[in-house]
Amino acid sequence: MPPLITPRTLKGFRDLLPAQALAREQVLQVARQVYRSYGFAPIDTPALEYLDILTGKGSEETDKQLYRFTDHGNREVGMRFDLTVPFARYAAQHIGMVGTPFKRYHLATVWRGENTQRGRYREFMQCDFDTIGTASPVADLETVLVVHDLLEAIGLERFTIRLNDRRILAGILESLGLAEQATVVLRALDKLGKQPPAAVAQELTGQGLSATAAEQLLTLADLAGPPADILAGLEPLVGTSAVGQAGIKAVTDLFAGLAAAGVADGRVIVDPVIARGLDYYTGIVLESFLDDLPGLGSICSGGRYDNLAGLYTKQPLPGVGASLGIDRLLAGLEELGRLATAETPAEVFLAHFDSAHVGDYLRIAAALRAAGMAVDFYPEPKKLGQQLKWAGKKGFRLAVVIGSEEFAGGTAQVKHLDTQQAVTIDWHGDLAVLVDAVHSHLEATG
């Protein structure tokens, strides 16, 4: 007999237990519903792309994190590190069929060989939505509204969407004479809030900036207050830069749109240091945080990228979108004690006492399912206490108990597993009566 292989998972990868997988599926379903409500259609792309499709699109860091190899056909390939770059390739390849503007959502796995941390893994899911083929500020506004509605639909109450515009930052760098160093400066600034200011300043000076210039950039983190006040504070920093002024106007107009759409004050704020670490962003950028876990990091991020698809086609295909980081969100919900713990998708547990009544049990289960209820029938007769203990651990809401005596008397017990309260139902073999009773009790559980 060969030696046993030790069961184990790679660093940065993980298995999901049923409760975790069910919680993820619930969030994915909410994301689909919200995206569809705005007219976004689903697509899919391969996990593997030609390497030149992926490299040089995000940043030097993402290039280093790419899982890459030579395949059996001697082709250089890589595993997608996000869903935006493959979408830009997809749009360039299929835009003649899908037309513009094109609105898509994509819920899929991506891979990055990065250092693991709380809520961050080397294999994780992204829940993207994007609009491509239009530079309209309405698409920017809609992107923020979708993020807002998505987080509310998930059931979050305490979250903040932090918004900025790359053009504002570009204008400030232009005024400081740092336009040529924009890439390294923006990457460093994006670390403010994640690293101490002194560490960011050291990185900036290490890139050749003077201590004075680094200090001026760090003052961006000190701007606070309502959007209008922060934008007014950015005006002198932007100076006469046309691109910077365009960014300020875009953000001003966007907040007017948010107010018209009924988004509450304070839900979306201006954060002048939000830059996003990926190089392809050109306009608005946003990150979303749980107010009670600010150190967790952004749970939904994105922005405008007007030039990314232009790497694959001469046709202008400006785009804007965002991505829900579902694994980080679920880590946050678990830390807050708000993650569902049920280990089964079924709501109703049908106990099994007597093999002579298996046919009756199967008819009852089928009738309950036909009425829209999810039912699990225990596969073998065991003591009721054992079955109910198993059902309670799995997270069923109701148990239906019908033994030989109940069949003979035309009764059934419906037990609420959270309160342990049991109610006797007189159904006398009429499945419709039993189904209606179980459904009523299920609704009562909320």
C-alpha cells in the first residue's frame, strides 16, 4: 500500500467550508441582481491569456505577481491578475458584435502571487462591472451609484466611498514640475492610509523628489471636510493646470449628480490621496471602506481607464467600472460577526423515523419543494435527538417531524430550530394543508 499523501493547500490558497461558500454565493447573487438592475450583461473570459496581453498593463508590481509559464504549445501565457485587462482585450476583439456603449459584469477568479494578509489571498474572486465605449460623465456617475447600491443591497450600513480623480493629481504634479515622475509618485501616494506618512515620504524622496515636494504632496492627506471644501482646497494646488481643473470640475459635477440621485451626504467623500495602484486609470478613482474596519482595506474599488483598450485596437474605447473584492468583504463581515453561519442551503429538515414510510417522506419532500421550499430529507432512520442535533448544527430553520404515530393520527410536528418551539399540525394526509402550514411557519422565522 502506498504511503498516505498529507492533505494540504498551497500558501495563499484555501478551501471553502460550506458556510463560507454559501455566504459567498449569497453576495454573488446580490451583485448579479444589482448589476442587472442597471443593465449590465454577463460575460466570461479564459483564466489564461497570452503573456503580452497581461504584462505592462497594471504596474511593475502586478507584473512581478503574475503566475506565468510556457504551455505545451511553447506559448508564453499568464493567469489573469484582474478582470479589467482581459475585458479590454475582449472589447477590442468583439466590439463589432457587442456594440458601444457596452455594459458588462464578470464574476470570476483571478490570481496574484503577492504576500498574503487579512482578507487577501493569492487566488480570489472579483465581481466586476464596466461600461466601455463612452467617455460620458454619466457613466462615471452610474459607476459610483452602482457601488453605493451594491453595498447597501449586501446589507451594509456603515461604509464610505472615497473618491478622487487622477486628473487632479496630474494637475498638482504638473504644477510642482513632477509630471515626468507621475507614475512613481502616484503609486507612493496611494499608500497613504496604508503606510505611515514618514514611510511614504521616504519612498518619494527615494524616487528623487525633494523633501519640500514630498512634504507638499503629503499635505493632501490633511484636507478634510465636505466635498466642496476639499475641492476648494485643491484649487490652489492645481493652479493653472488645464487637466487638473478638468478633474476638479468632473468631481464637482459628479457630486451634484449624486445629490440628485438621492445619495446621502457623507456616504461618498473626496479623498485627495486615492490614486489606485494600477497604471491604467485616467479619470475618477474610488475605493470603499467599512467604517468599523478601516484597516481592512478597500472592499470595492475602480475608476475610469480611457486608454487601456487602445493597446489592442485603434478604435477609441474609453471605459469605467469597479470591482467588489468579495473575499475581503467576507473577511470583514466575519470579523464583525455578521457572516451567515448556515452550512446548508435548505430551510426545512424532514426527519426520518420509519423506513416503511420512505415513500410518504419522499412525497412530502417533493410537495414542499414544489411550493418553493428547499428541503433536506435525512437518509436513514435514527433517534430524533440525533437528527435534530445534526439539523441544528447545519443551520436549518424548521424541522418537520412525522413518525408512525403521527402518520396514523394525521398529525405532524413543525419545530422551530432556533427557539426549539414545536407546533402540532393536523393535516390528515392532505399534502396541501401540510405544505401551507410549513410555509407559514417558515415565513414566521423571517
